[in-house]
Amino acid sequence: MLVVDDQTPFRLAARMVIKRTPGFEVIGEATSGEDSITMAQELRPDLVLMDINMGAMSGIEATREIVAGAPQTLVFLCSTYNREDLPPGALDTGAAAYLNKEELGPAVLSDLWSKWEPTR
């Protein structure tokens, strides 16, 4: 899994959740939308956990580019927004799912993956 977030504390927390989730491992971390695209092309992760709000390029834009270039890669958007408050365009990026950062845990990650993995 590629973890993308511009905030170090969340990347650390995500890494700990992933470590406790059987069948998952972090293969890379990116701190920007631009870096996430490059790393996704190089690493070919099965899954990208993508923050929405980052510097120059948002996770929304980065998700569109990653999915367009590698449709087999699943992207889960992850932010502090409630689903009904997501920025415009967040739900039509090609992302497989959205989850609130506060809900990220091994059970949620495994459950979301199990809904999408068989269709890949």
C-alpha cells in the first residue's frame, strides 16, 4: 500500500494501522499529490490511501491521474471531512471508497478491501 498524506502524524498512524492489518504492508509513503503519482507509477501498489487536502495538487487530482494511468490500482480517499461535506469532485475521482481518518482501523481497512479486491 502507498500512503499519501502531507502530515507526518497521520502517516505514522496509518503505518501502525496497516502493520496491525493482516495481508497489508506499506511499500511507500508520499507527502504530495505530485509525488503520489510518481510513486504509484514506480511501485504499482494494489492500494493507495490518499489524503484529500495537500499542497499544490490535491488528493482529488492525484487520484484521477493514478486511476487513469493504472485502473487496477484501488484508491481509498481519506480525510477528516464528513461524507456530505466532501469538496466538489471528490466522489467522481475513480476512487473505490472514502473513509474518515478517525474511522481508519484494521477492521475498516480489511472490510473495504474485501468489497473491492475480488473485482480486480
